[in-house]
Amino acid sequence: MNVLIVHAHPEPASFCSALCQAAAEHFRGLGASVEVSDLHAMGFDPVASERDFTERADADYLVYALEQRNAVKHGLLQPDIQAEIDKVRRCDLLILSFPVYWYSMPALLKGWIDRVFVSGLFYGGRRIFDQGGMRGKRALVCATLGGRERMFSAEGIHDDLRELFRPLLKGTLGYTGFDVLEPFFAYHVPYLDDAARGAILGDWRQRLAGIDGQAPLEMPVTGDYDAHFEARIR
Amino acid sequence: MNVLIVHAHPEPASFCSALCQAAAEHFRGLGASVEVSDLHAMGFDPVASERDFTERADADYLVYALEQRNAVKHGLLQPDIQAEIDKVRRCDLLILSFPVYWYSMPALLKGWIDRVFVSGLFYGGRRIFDQGGMRGKRALVCATLGGRERMFSAEGIHDDLRELFRPLLKGTLGYTGFDVLEPFFAYHVPYLDDAARGAILGDWRQRLAGIDGQAPLEMPVTGDYDAHFEARIR
């Protein structure tokens, strides 16, 4: 089993980093091969731009997804992007580990997706969801935040966190074909003492130990939609 | 009236850039003062890190929001962040102009929010939504995408785009106190001919002309919730 953990926390001693390390240790303990892309440590560039291609199909006018498709076909992606793509292709399980910034990923991780989840390989045309390029792989989100769990509910001032993360869970991971597992959110982290943090680490290890028994989140099935994905046909 | 447009498209000749320019022209034509932060042209750094502070409250352990609060209080933010904060504080209307990447903003714009919407000024403690730091200002999202509008509906394979943008519309702009106007989405852009693009530009100019008559999106009212925002009390 190959595991890729993509981690984007600016503090190496953070609780988020501890969750990342616990996951790496867990899977190494099982004999799995584990790669970690620590985006801060790598100085990963998150800005999608014309610099991402060693040569362009249209050097005068940039349509980013079209250049991605061309670059995938002809091997024209910059090496930092290609290296991350290769890691994703090798993995059976992708774990995204990050602190919640504005009900979403930090820009550094968002940019890893913008640049690495290239059109023509991760998705393209009708190759989305059950036909997506990454089908057969699993994905798991592990995120830390300051808010309390009860703030995120029908009764609380914020919305359900899983709903707020739909652009990532469904729109990105599900869209590209991953089996997306129930996300793991560690709430209220900056205000917790060591015992409470230890309890969360225990929950996380238990989640990881039981990972093979977990059903993925439900995703659309492309065959249920018409040719333009505009209407359900069954 | 002061308008700030924050623009994050990598192609200066893109339709998204044309929408941005049309907005700048519209408001300049009305005698408004318009500033444009073209993040690609500026080479804006979107990565929130320990480098964002000229001095730190805790040099050994980074809690980003706590350092933001300390830096706001003591004037310790890096100049590139402070310059953007000053622009936001000057503006009456903030326009975010970008292409949709993965049902969200490009990392470059997400990082502008991560670094510029600092704790202690944009929000803090109970100062969110109607008590947020940016109350009295309006915000308008203008985004371009490849999908057709009918794909994003109860019948389509994707969810409603306004729902997918809840982390930005409610969780970021509403949360920090902006009156958030109905977003403007330009669909199917890469596949449209000049006439169709011209029609969208016309719609956009009409939206801008009627902006004073537009009711903002509904947001939570802090007084309706208990002290921890965990339950509605009325």
C-alpha cells in the first residue's frame, strides 16, 4: 500500500503536524510506503501561471486548463508539478492535512490542487466522478480548526463543516474519481490542553486503523445524467 | 465612493480581465476612485507564514491568527499585507474578480484573503457578521467558469454555485461584516463567441449600474445566538 500525505501547516510543532506524523507512523507501522509532501518545507509555489509549462500550445493567450491538457500529452509540465503528479499516481491513499483557513484550505494547499490536478489526467470531458482519472484510490481529509463543533450545525451560527467543504470533498476529490472518506476534523485545537489533544490523536489513530471498513461518501454517478450533465436521466 | 477591485487571472487578455476592466471603467465614469490589485501583475505572495510579521509575539511557536492580532496591535505586519489592508479599509465597495478553479478561488486570491483579512481588525471574538470589522462596506464577487449554468442546479451533476461559494460569500465576506451582493457568474466562457461575451459584458455593466438598489444576501445576526454561537436563542 502506498500513502501520500500532503501537509500544509506553517508550524512544524503544531498539533496539525502531529496528526500528520501520526498518520505517517501508523501506515509505516503497517508496512506501507509513505510519502509526505510538506508544502511549507518544500517551498511549494501555489500560483497557477504561464510559468507552469516548459513550452506552450498557445504562447500568446493562456487558457490554463487547455495548456495543462497539452502539457500532459507532450510532457511539458514543470518538474515540481510532475513530481507531485507522480506521487499521486503512485498512491493508493491520499491524505490532505491542513488547518482550516476561512472554511477552506490554506492557499498553499489550494494551489497544490490548482497546479497538480491537471486536466487530461485527473479529469477531462466525461471522465469525472466514477469515470475520473483517480478512480480506485481513496482520499481522506484531516483538518484542524479553532471553532467548537457545536458552532457548526443547524443550530449554530456556521453551517455544517462537511457542507462547507463540498468544493474539496465532492468538487475536487470526488470529481477526479477518488473514493472520499468521511473527513476528520479536530475542533477547538488552540484552546485544548495536552490531555484533550491526546484524546483527539487517539481518535485519529482509531479512524486510520478502521479505514478499510469505512464506506466512502456518496457521489454522483455519471451514467445518471444526460450528455451535458445538465439533467438527471434516471 | 472608493472601489477596490482584487483581480486574480493569469491572462491579461482574458474575458475575466475584461470584466475587471469594465468594472473599473464603470465606476471611474461615475467619478469614483478605483484601485485595482492585480495579484498576478503584483507578484503577490499568497502563502501565510511566519515571514508575515516583522516581529513576533512568540518567535518559537506560530499560531497564525494570534500573531495577526499582535501584529495589528503593534504595527508588525509586512508592508505588502499592510498595503492591501489599507486599500480594503479605504474602499466602500470590494470587488473580487477571478476564474473559478475547483469550485473556489485560485490559490493566489485565497492567499490574499488568508494574509490580508487579519484577526483583530476584520474580525475577532464576537465581532463577526453584523459586528464584523468591515461592516458598512459592500462586497461583490465576479467569477468566470467553463461549465454551463444548467450543470449547477438541483437537476444538474454539480451543486448550486452560490452554495459552493458559501465559504467565501458567508464564511469570509459576510463573516467580516461586508454587505455581500448577489455574485455575478459568467458561465461557459472558453466556449463563447464574441457576441455571447459581449452580451455578458452588457449584463455585468447593468448589474453594476443597478448596484445601489440591490439587497445584500441574508447573513446571521449575532444577537440571535448564545455566547458561544452554538445555539439560536431567538
